[in-house]
Amino acid sequence: MRVALVNPPWSFRGSIYFGCREPHLPLELGWTRDLLEAEGHRVLLVDGHLFGLGHADIRAELLAFRPDLTVVTTAPTYLFWRCAPPELRVPLALLRDLDGVGGLRLAVGPHGSTTPRAVLDKLPVDGVVMGECEEVVAKVAGGAWEGLPGLAYREADGTARVNGGPQAAAFADRAPLAWPAEWVRRHHHHHHRFDAPPGGPGAEVEASRGCPYSCTFCAKENFRDRYRRREAASVLAEVGRLQGQGAEYVYFIDEIFLPNRPLLEGLVGRGLKFGVQTRIDLWKPEMLELLGRAGCVSIEAGVESLTREGRDELAKNCKLETEELAERLVLAKRHVPFVQANLLEMPQDDAGLVGAWRDRLRAAGVWANDPVPLFPYPGSPDYRKLWGLPDDAAWERAVDHYLATFRDLSELQEARALPLRELEAVA
């Protein structure tokens, strides 16, 4: 089968989206491509964001390739599935402009993983994949459809059929991911790097998938939930290939980059710089030293709340006290050039306490952000606490609540965010 995998040209105007807006490697489509090609399918991978393609450009590529199956993702990259733009404006507009080309059409991403019927209603697609997408897409390409677990679609009479729930891929046994040299050359962005300006290309790498913790704010219940880790040798081969293509920096997109001695020891001496997102309470002093020696130049550490009560409310299961967290962050800064402590806006945290703590950390060279409002993503425990299980209006409900509750949003968000219905109406 001929399969086209498409990452749309993303725009975030008017969105509450607070993730990075630069192009990143579409890792979910890369893993899907490798699995499809291993099974003998022909694959066209199109990244409208990285290559600056318009809808007409993408349509022309699909017309030339003549795919039997076209897959479009509803979030910019696996890196941001947990904090995706709530609206489907971008994939909706692209799919409408691709009308009549592309064969069978599938949507993959966090939206369909959590609210498959809503995505079927909104997008002109034949099916919606629930959960990690690579293995389900490969099964569809192999001829599976009726009753396939992890797939939602419409019956002949128009009723939506949802087969089972979100699926998890094996992942840990995957061979090193490879990208065309031109893709790496175009990847100018160094995600979450602040110690030095880019001198060469960057890239993203997935060393592990899922997280063993269940923090209330994290939208991972319906995708990338169960923790799995690739062998260090596979990850090292992948970063070695990227370095051979000129990449000088990689960002590990892992939901949580846990201490991994074999991987870190394998990175020592390679001259590669990298960034991670993690929990500082999981790192002992000797492992922080190894992390810095391995080439880490950026740590994004989830602290979230400065009180035991706040962290308990978020189900952080943190064993360190606030003073110990501060000490561990300052210690990390001795080995890693940039360390950030992420804070959420919590009612348990007094503004004076937050201000004093941030001033203290900043004096030690650690960046602590202004506490950001908490968005109740469908698929997170916080959403369930407010409204129960997500229904077809879950994304609209969450955005309306967010805009009604908070006047001041994150500095990464639009000055005037719009309700989801308005954004999708534009498409």
C-alpha cells in the first residue's frame, strides 16, 4: 500500500496553546514510517511545518504520490501530545483543502485518543486512531479495519463505532529512528536551550515513553501512559546518526527523563549537547554530576507547588520537602548551564512564599517561572475531578472554563485567546 503521513503547517493564532511554536521532528510519524516500510509499504512523509509548505504544496505532493491511505496528525509532535492545541482548526483546514486526494484518511493524535466521536464529527476522515498510533496505522495499511482495536470509524448507517480503547505500542524494541539529511539541516531550533545560540542543527529523540507517575494535571491517561524504555545502545546509535548529519543538540522528549546510567555514560565524550524534562527529586547528587558530564545543558524540572499540601493535591508523590527541592535544583545548576523549576498556579501557595522562593533560586542561577494557570486537559485526572469522563464536548468545556477562570495566561500564550468554537469556525 502507498501511505502518506502528513504533519500540517501549524498556526497557533488565538489558541491557548502554551507549547513551543517552532518546528520539531514529527516523531510519531517517523516511527509509523519505519514500521510501515518494514512491512513492505511505500511511504511519503510530508512535514508542512518544517518545510513551510502551504496546503496547495501538500496537495501537489499527494497527487504525485497517489496514496491509498493518508494519515494526518492533530498535534504538532509527540513532544506536545500532552499539551496540544485544544482546537482542530489546523488539521480541519488542511483536510478540507485535500478533498478528493489521498485515498482512505486517518486522524491520529491526542484529540481522537480522548474524544474519538468528537473528532469523527469534526474532521473529514474515515477513521480516528486512539492512543499511540504507529501499530494501528500499520494494521490498517495491512488491510485491517472492521473491529480493529484502537480505531473509531463510521458504520454504513453513519453511526460512530469505537473499537476498544486507546492502544499502546511496544516501542522499546524499535530500531534507531533515521531522518533524511535535509530534514536535519532544516531543523534550526534547539528546543528549550538557553545557554548558547544554535551553531548547528538540533533534533528530538525519544528514549523512553510514558511515565510511572500519575500527577493530576498530566494528560496522559489515553496515550503514552505506560512507562517503557529503549535500550541505551539503540538511543546512542540514533543520536550518533544525528550527529553525523550535523546535529549538535538533541532534546529528549520523554514525558519524564529518568536517571539512566548506561545511556548517560554512553553520551559522555561525544560532544553532544542535550536537554531533558524531569523531576529533580528523582536525581541523586552523583547522577546530576553524570548528567552534566554527559552533555546536558538544559533541565526543565517539574516542581509545580511550593507546599506539601499543593504537591499532594497534584498527586506528585514527592519525597522531598520544599527546602530540599531548592537545594537539589541549585546543585543541578553546578553541573548543567540552564535549570528551570516549573511552577503551577496553586491556591495552597502564598504569593509571598512564591516570590521569595523564586528570588532565592534566581540568585543561585536557577530560573523559576511565574506560576502558570492549570488547564484541565481532557484525559487528565484534573478534568475528571471537575466533570467526570470526557464526552464529545470535553475540549470546548475545558477551554471555556479556562478562559472564564483566568484573566492572566502564560507569557507563552496569545494575548487574547479565543473560545474553541470560534477557532474551529475559522477553518
